[in-house]
Amino acid sequence: MHPNLDVKSLTTSEIEQKVKKLESMYFVTANEDVRRQMILILDTYKIELQERRLEDAKKRAKNGKDDLDELIKIS
């Protein structure tokens, strides 16, 4: 985790945009120190996204909205 990031205050879409931007900038720079910092930031963002998605999945499963019966219709 990168020590200077506050990812909790960002929305999911903001984090996704930042990940895309950082991934594209990563290949532009040749400075290895900057690349290492970018990797730390990217990892922090990706971990937060994963945690949010898992939490959303748990909420859907708890509410019974994770049911596949409505997706598969046999007639």
C-alpha cells in the first residue's frame, strides 16, 4: 500500500480512471524510480477496487440478488 494515498475518499469510477491513466503513463516514463512509485500506487488502487467489488458481491448475495435462476429461462 502506498502511504500517501487516501483511496477511501474516491469513487469507484474515479479509481478506475486513475488506474487507466497510470497504466498508460507507466510505459511512457523511462525513470525506474518513478515506475516503482507508480506500481505502488497502481497496486493500492487495484486492491481497493477488488475490496469494493467483493463487498458489493457480498451485499448482493446477502440480499438474494445473486441468484442465477432469473438469467436462465427454460421453456
